Amino acid sequence: MKKTAKLYRMDMEGHICPYGLKSRHLLKSRGYDIEDHRLTTREETEAFKREHNVKTTPQAFIDGQRIGGYDDLRKHFGIADDEDETTYQPVIALFGMAALMALALAWATGGDLFRYETLKWFIAFGMCLLALQKLKDLEAFSFQFLPYDLLSQRWVPYAYVYAFAEAFAGIGMLTGAFVPLVALVALFIGTEGAISVFKAVYIDKRELKCACVGGNSNVPLGFVSLTENLMMVGMALYMLLRL
């Protein structure tokens, strides 16, 4: 027996509602034949909302019963709302991309894929990508960084300086220029970051979200955050030893 649903969504010349498209896709993925009603004018949309006493569109109906908008459909199908749940997905995506970029560069330069330069490029790309996430919204980053970073708590401007220092160290590793200065900057921010994370997580036992991928992220502060800082420290020390 076919499952059917009615969907009313805005599809105007100047505006196609993304929630309407998501609702349609969700219904299709659940095996519903959809009676898709496109509301193509503002007047038509307002008339529909008055008729059904609703404030927003889209609106989905299943078996004659109004379910509601996209969020209501997700609840109806038992899909958990994970917006506030912690996740490592941003970190996995970022370092996965950094690894692929490093391997691509190693391949393009015609050398062994797994050599010192590949590891240096991986860490450098990772630092640049992390800095980019912070620089997109320095204010949001600072609010998430301050609760656990020890130096920022004593000198607030460091919460802003950190992202630029990370970008400088990452780009410096890629260029190979000013090696002593680049290594010292990476060593300082990595060591200070590792101490701050270790204290917050393993001594104070605080449950915080990491600012490593920028403000408003849901990445938990913990082992991964500590590892990122230790990788930076390790590369900085190795660069100094190679001088």
C-alpha cells in the first residue's frame, strides 16, 4: 500500500524555501508519494497560512493529519536533533583534508609520499585550516577560547593574537622561511595550549567545548585537542633540531 503525503512549500521566482526542499527529500527518502503543492506567490503563501492557521511554511500532511515543518517531520520520523551534541566531525574533516593536501603535494613533487616533508606539510596545512576557522569569527572564537586558555585569562588580547600566530606558523612551515622564528612561535602556542587543555580537562575535570575549529563548535575539549597542540610542539622541536 502506497504511503502518500501532501507538502505545501514556497517556490517563488525570487525565493525557493530550502526547508521545503529538505522536507520533500525527507518524505521521498521515507518512501512517500508526495502531492507537492508549490506556493508561487506571496499572496498564495499568506492565504495558505491563514487557511490552516499556521505561521510558517513548509507544511506537511500525512494521512490527512498536519505534521508541520521540516523540524516537525524529523521528530515525526524519530530523527534526533543533534545540533547541541558534541562531535568530532569538524576535526576529522579538517585533518582529513590536510592529510590529503599533504599527500597530493608530496605526489606532485615526485618524492616519497611518507617522508619528513609530508608530515611537516600535513601539520602546516592543518594549522592553516584551523587558523582559518578561527579568523572567520574572531569574537566567537575568543568567547569559546577564554574559559580554558590560561594565558588569555590573564591577557585577553591573546585570544585574538592566537589565531594569527597559528596562521603565521602554518604558513611559515610551508615556505621554509624564518625557520627559527616560525618554530619558536609554534613551540610557544603549542606548549601553552597543551598546558591549558591538560589543566582544564585532566586536572580541573571540566567539560568544555574546544575552540580549535572556531567559535560555536561542538567539538569536545579533550584528548584530540591536546594531541593537536602536542603535534605542533613536536614539529617545532624537530625544526629547531634540524637547524
